[in-house]
Amino acid sequence: MGDQIDNSPYRFRMNMNESVYLCTTKPLNEHEVKLLKQRTRDLYQVNMILDNLPVMRYAKQNGIDIQWTGFPVGYTPQNSNDDYIINHLKFTVLVHEYEGRGVEIIGTGEEGMGMISESDRKKASGFEIVGFVVVPCSVKYDPEVMTKLHMYDNISSVNCPLDLDKSQIIREQERISFTYEVEFVKSDTRWPSRWDAYLKMEGARVHWFSILNSLMVIFFLAGIVFVIFLRTVRRDLTRYEELDKEAQAQMNEELSGWKLVVGDVFREPDCSKLLCVMVGDGVQITGMAVVTIVFAAFGFMSPASRGMLLTGMILLYLFLGIAAGYAAVRLWRTIKGTSEGWRSVSWSVACFFPGIVFVILTILNFILWGSHSTGAIPISLYFVLLALWFCISVPLTLLGGFMGTRAEAIQYPVRTNQIPREIPARKLPSWVLVLGAGTLPFGTLFIELFFILSSIWLGRFYYVFGFLLIVLLLLVIVCAEVSVVLTYMHLCVEDWRWWWKAFFASGSVSIFVFLYSINYLVFDLQSLSGPVSAILYLGYSLIMAVAIMLSTGTIGFLTSFYFVHYLFSSVKID
């Protein structure tokens, strides 16, 4: 249900306004009434497409005009146990009249891309569909009168009743008649601008103010953090390097802070292979997200082309396997000092995140198969995804890993001692600070996250990729600064185990993203019914959270790595 496009019985004839009878059902039985009531109370939507334009309806919520795509199966009035079905649709088709200008409109096709060919200058005028609006109504008809009509017979125009007694209730033995009206209205909107009504949804003012407010807060906090960081490090470096040798030797005996861990700061971290794998996958996901959002922000991914955004993301992810393998193997060479084992690292990079996604999708698919849902992924698509994974992604990742073995390893500026330095005890575990650091990146993300979740689960259009690009840039800056500051704080208390903490200082934002997804499920997706829908939502949210963790963690880790490398190469150490 809802997983594929099919032709409907609604018949439109260009520039012909008419009111049409469709059909009348048999008396509803108990099972049909129960199913219709459940679909109505679960807020099931009907989505229609005319010339590739989704049908749009206008509604009021809390005094605000909101544009929605599709219309509900039925509705339940407040303080009532009765349900009413939508059985009459009033369509308005906006058309733009064009004059012959030496072009011929061949057709739009399913993808909605205008195919235009040069022709003679004597072409007649024609009409383009530039808008599709519906007003859903519930109208109670006399079944004895309606059953005498045939399909597509004309009827008199109907006004949407405001009285519930004149609306069609859902109950046993009721016979429901379905009708519709279509009206063609001329519009000044031209073909290239016909999607503007969908992309400029109501409530944009709230969206603008929320985004600008977030930008101001983030710039303010980032500026403070950056200034404090620069002043602190420069003061430490200046005091340390301006001393003469005798004073420096005396100071070395009384040193405290990051200078004491000079012999341990580049010691190999625990689970170093896993760290390299996660950084490689993070580079791949970050590259995919940046390129996709940039292309979408410049208008290369039109909403008229269904599936282009997802297809583009998958293709980018596959081909960025080269960058993932290169980054992981080069980091592996830097930590280990040798290229031995690079094939294992490359294979792990190629299988780590895709493997997590594959396992989650498989579990969700088995649940959907068990509930006899048509939304389950077909077996044929599974084989296609596996072929793309092992025939394109894995070889490219191995190629990137091979290139990483040929690249010059990053040389540490200081030598590592044979015996690790003892880390002083602290009152609070350092992980508390690391996990709390994720709140700042989350502050840049959560507003856009709300709109993205609404577009995925509530059928709203999301096409403000310009805002999303700005938020992404802010997120990168904040992740980098938060990770660098926390790394410096840990080094100052003589904690040289900074590798994983730098990764999770910014990567911990994924925890808050997943918690926000649960909050969205509880308070905004009340229409989801049953455990299957909730499990499906949480499964997709988990995939999103893992991807955000790998991406933001990689940004923070690489920034901290180059910061530590620069910091210890800037001081004179005997």
C-alpha cells in the first residue's frame, strides 16, 4: 500500500469543468468498517499525481495556513467517537496558456522533465499544467438515487457540508458513493516555476527566524571558544619558548599540563584498527553528504525527478570508497609505522558501515514480511544492492587502500617513551565531559532535523538545501572546535589517551540525535500505530544516528590530530 504508483479512476479532460459520479459501494460489513475506522484514526493519506505534480491541499492549524500534499482517508471530529470518510474531491487544476514560439512540447514523462524540440514558428497555442489542488469533502448521498447512475455520469455541483448530519459516516450497512469535481483555472505561473508553490511552504517565517537564531548563537559560542583557545595556547607556547635554557631546565622539573605527556601523546590507542576503520567510513559519509547537499543547494536535484536525491547519495557513497580506503590505510600506517595489514583495514572499511545498514535493513525486512507489508524490499533489489556493494564499493575501497600505502606516512614530531606515563586520578570520569560536549553540535542541527524528519515521515516537502548547507558548514566548524578544546583540556590534566575522546567529543551528537528521534516519535508521530511502525521508524533513525556519529566523529578526530601534531611540533623539546 503506497509503495508504487498506479492509475486512478479519476478522469480529467483538459479545460472541461465537470462534476462526475464514480461508484457506490456495497453495504459495509463489520470487517470493512473496522478497517476504515483504523485507517482514518491512523491518519492514512491518499497521494495523487497529475503530470508529475503531487496534489496539494490547504489547511489551518492553530490559526496558521499550512500546505499539505495528499488528503486524509477520513477524519474524526473532536469529542466524537464517529468517523467520517472522504468521498467527494474538488480538484482545481491550474493551467498556463502558452503561445507558439518555435518550440513543441513533446511530453513530460514520468520524471517531469520537459522535453522540448525545435519546430516551425507556426505552432498553435496550448496549455501547461502548473498546479494541482484538492479540497476533500465528506458528503452523504442517497444510495438509491446514486446507484441509478453510471460511472462518469455528470452530477450537480456539491458544496462541502459543514454539518456532520450531511457528512458520510463510517458504520455498518452504509453504502458510500464516491464523486469528484474538476475545475480548470488559468494561471500566470509558467512551467519552470510550477514547483515554487511546493517548495515555499507556509511557516517559512518561523523557519527563517529559527535558523538565524541558531546561526547567531553558534557563531557567538564558536567565537568565544576560539578566542579562549588561541589565547591559552599562545600564552603557554610563549612562556615556554622565551625562557633561557637554565630556566627551562628548572621549569621542566615543575612542569604541569600538556608538556608532560610529550612522550606519550602519540602512543598507539586501544583498538587502533577500529579507529582507522571508523575514520575511513566517516570520510566517505561526510564526502557524500557535502557533495549531495552542495548539488541540491545549486538546484541540480529537482524534486520533479523522484528518487534522484537517494540515487545520487548511493552513487556518491560507492565512488567515495577510494577516499575511505585511502584515509583509513594512511592513518593505519601513521599509527603502526608500517603498511602491513592494509588489506584487512580496507576490507573492514568496505564492510563496517554498509554491514551495519545491511543487518538493520534485513531485520526490518523480515518484520515487514512477517506483517505481510508491501513496503518490504524485494529480493531482486537486495541482489542489486549486494552487487553494487561487492562489485563497486569494495574494489574501489581496496584501490584507495593501495593508494594509501603509496602515500607518505605522517611523521610524529616527538618520540614515544617505552613505558607509558601514569594518568592522574580525576574526580569525574572524562567520558562525562566527552558525552556532554555533543550538546553544542546538536544545537546547530536540531532545527533542521525537525524539518527533515517531517519531510520523511509526514509527507512534507524539504527543499531548503541552502539553509542545510549553511548548517552543515556550521556543524563542521563546531565539531572541530569542540573536539580540539576537549583534547587540549585532557592533555592539560596529563591524560594522553586523547584519540577516542577526540572522536566521540563531536561524535556524541549522534546520541542526542537518536534521543530527539525518539522524542519526535512520541510527541509528533502519534499517527504511527502498532509496534511494527515504531520498530521501522527506530531502525531508520538508528542508521541515521550511526552515520552522523561516524561523520561528526571523523571531523573532530582529524582536526584534533592535526592540532596535536602542530602543538607538539611548535615547542622545543630536548
